[in-house]
Amino acid sequence: MADPIVFYNGFFAWATSTASVASAAPAGLKSVTIPISRAELEDAAMGDDIAATYPGIMSAPISARYRQNYAAGGVDALAFARWNAKTPFKIKVRAVNSAVATGNPSFLWSRVYISSITPVGGAHGEIIYNNVEMRPMTGCLFTRSTST
């Protein structure tokens, strides 16, 4: 059995646009989650004795949590500008910030937008975090790659 993967050095890059290969990786990433699912379409008919379903369209939202940073180039400036302008861009996520390989695939979205941000939130004495939610846009390709 292979050793477990400890999630401590993930990679999450935001391209500057949908056509760009240049990217920014805002500092302070605490967590990233990419739950992938398909809609379940009811497929049972009269006479069936089981609730059968059929796989529908895919859902692949992205949730990231950053330590808040209000400096120029920080997560607040990057996320707010893209959220406010509804800017589409590409992203890439890997479990480990090292070379892409069979054991460290990249997950890529060709066209996402920022659907929500949390510029201020928390309680007295707590670290402020910015929760950034991204969603695929029309025309988005979602892929898993062991070479890119």
C-alpha cells in the first residue's frame, strides 16, 4: 500500500485570463476543495421496483480559503477585481506543489468566474480569512492531467 498523502503543500494557480498561461498563486492558501459530482436524473418508470437514476450534467465548483491579505497583489485585491468585473480565467489545482505526474495530477478548468468572496469575516481575536468560491462558466472544459 502506498504512503498516505499529507495535504500541506498544495498548488492552486489562477491564470490572468482564459487565454493566458501566466498565473498568480495568491499567498496564504489554507484549503482548497473540489467536490465533483453529476446530477442524478430520475430514470424509473411504471412497473420498476427500484428508484433508478441516470447520470446528468457535471458539477465541479471550487472552494478556496485564504488568510486575508489586503496588500496590492494579495488575495483581496485579486479576488475582488475578478469578482467585480466578472472576469473569466483558467485555474489549475494539484494536491502537491511539485511536478505533475501520475501520482500528482493537475485538475484544470479552462473558464471559471468568482461567484463569491468574503472580504471581511470573523470574530474578535480570530485570524481573518477570505473564502473564495469559483464556478465553471459556459464553455468551460474540466480535465485531469498527468502531463500539464
